[in-house]
Amino acid sequence: MAAGFKTVEPLEYYRRFLKENCRPDGRELGEFRTTTVNIGSITTADGSALVKLGNTTVICGIKAEFAEPPAESTNKGYIVPNVDLSPLCSSRFRPGPPGEEAQAASQFIADVIENSEIIMKEDLCIANGKLAWVLYCDFICLDYDGNILDACTFALLAALKNVQLPKVTINEETGLAEVDLKQTNPLNIRKHPVATSFVIFDETILIVDPTAEEEDLATGTVTIVMDEEGRLCSVHKPGGSGLTAAKLQDCITRAVTRHKEVKKLIDKVIKSIKPK
Amino acid sequence: RWEVCALASYRQMPGPPSLLPPGVFEKNREQLIRKTCEAVILGALHPRTSISIVLQVISDAGAVSFTGSPAGGALQCIMVHGLSPRSGVARQFTVPLPWQEARAVLTFAISSVEQQVLMSTSKGTCSVEELQRCIAAAQRASGAIFQFYRDSVRRKYSKA
């Protein structure tokens, strides 16, 4: 009976739950799904992480390559993010060039990297004007069940923490780069941005960490990215229902507690792989 | 759902090359504009209607490249051509200095209904208090823009 009701009147079905301040999957409105993170999942990448938010699964691999620094700022490297939403993860995506959602997510991640200064691009420079690192951060969604932005941001942070770059010296005689694979250094992660997404139901009710179903039924979304100092790296609200300043403040308060949860989780995972 | 669907197409002026593939920046902007407009147009009054919004940046003197102006411009067009907006959109960006040098740039779309925040994007970092101050400033400034919308629509229809 309930299944039939859900198929015929999905919105009404959700409203019945929201009236009782809970959701069909048993969560409260401000509750995240179980977050799982695995660091170093891809051994051939320079850094990688797999993040699960309930069913949503995103894997991030980071590949480091050499490149000539940009002409306008010779002491900087590059970070190039790319989000891939393949047909593998959901039937809503089709094969072919990236769709709007994937491109918007790539841009969102690029903005987060730029705004939060998670890594100073100067740290990626090897020899001024000659050689710099390019970090290709590729995100592949393996299972799409909503809240892709939070999962991607978390995967990015976890993967960057896992990156080990070999020591590179420039041979003065030949002018060529010499890579010492035995000596590796981690990246200097300066900030820890964490994203928290909300959807707006019926123009008033805020729900944290939406599933794909909730995203489809909702009338608007908000994503707040915050670093450990409580500074906002991004307040991304692409249209949809309006929010009052007070409601937005509630979102920010939830984002602060989410940051603590994520930071605790990532510190624990990093610590658990260190002793090896 | 019998609602209008808005298609946004946004073209940037040629700027410094981006690291992302071409078109990604525009797609992000298009999504912002489309979703803002879809929320704002009274869809039920325009069933089976597709609205194409084509925006071309002609001259960028700083703030144009922020979504605020495109969204505001799009809405102005929509109103003048007789579609019914549910609420108006106004925008404000904090530009203490020429915006390339600013520490943070925040763009908001403010709804005429209860002055709610419809759309928001940010560049750079700011504190929570600064965000709230910017929203308050945007809400204050939106009054002037709504007045401008009213005046321009009144002028257009008084001639007829």
C-alpha cells in the first residue's frame, strides 16, 4: 500500500513524513547519512579517496604531472578538477559529453579550490618559470543518490591529503628534471573546506543531505562550504525557492557542526593509515 | 508538471583562458540563471511554454560577469514581454574596491516577496557576519531596483 502511495503521490508521501519531522529513510531532517571514507583506494594514482554518503559513492583520483607554469604567474602550479557523472551511476545520465550537472559540479569544485585556498598554487611550483606540478583531480560517481557536491568536496579533501609527490630536482648541467621516487612529500593542505547541502521542501522546510529522490521533489537547493576557521568558502544557491536570512543562518549553524564531524572522521582515517 | 521550462544560454566575453574545458563556466552560469528564472516565473500561467533566454555579455566593466546582472536583465526582459513573474529579482554585489582586488565578492538575487534570497554565489572567503551584512545591504538595495522595474513597466504600458 505504502509503495503504491509513494509512486502515485510522491510529494504527498514525503509531506506526511515531514509533518512528523522525519524522512522515509528514518533520518531526522538535520541528519546526514552514514559517511564512509576510504583513502588510497587507487594504488596507481598519486592520491585517491572513495567517499560514500549513504548510497552515493564518489571516487576521486589525483594524478600529478609536470607542466610549464602559466606565463602570467610563473611561480604557480595548476589544479584541474573534473567531475564525471557517467551512465554507470544513474539512469538519468546518458553516454556522451558531460551534461549540465557534471559541468556545473566541475565548476563548483574549481570554485571551492580557488576560494578556500586549500592548497596554495605557489606550493606546486618546482622551478620558477620552468616547471610546476599539475594536479588532475578526477571525480567519478559510482552511485548517484543525491548530494553529489558534498561527496565530491569530501573526496577532494581526502584525496589531496593522500597525495605523495616525489622530490624533483633540476640538474644544473643538463637542465632536465630529476625525479627521486624514493623521497616523497605530502602536500601542504592549508584549509579543510567541507560542504553541507540542503534542499528546500515546500518553500519552507530545510532538509540536510538530500537523496536523489528528495532532490527531485524539492523546490530549491543550497550548498554551504566552510573551512575550520568558520569562514564561508562558498554559498552556492542556484535559484529555486527563496530563503530568509534567518533560515540561511540556520544552514550555516548546521554546516559548522558538519565540519566538525567530517574533520573528526578524516583525522581518524588518516591516523589509522599512518602507522604502516 | 505543466510548468514552463526556461532554457538559458550565456556567452562570456573572451577572457583569460580557464583550466576547465571550454563552456564549463558558462554551463554553471546557465544553470544559475535557468533555475532562478524557473523559480520566479509563475509557471502555471504559461503551460507548455519553453522560454529561451539568450544572454551575450557585450561589455564587461567589472560586475557584469557576475550572474546578478544577467539574471536581473533576463527578468527585466521577461516582464517587459508579458510573462508573469511570481516575484521580482534584484541583485547586489559587494564591491569595496575594483572587484578584481576584492577579498570576497558575493552576488545575491533577492525576491520581492519577503525579500528572500533566491540565488547566491560567492568568490573568495568571508565570515558569517560579513555574509549577513551583505544580505542586509542587498535587501535594502533591492528596493531601488524594484522601483526601477515598476517605473519601466509602467512607462512601457502607459504609451499603449
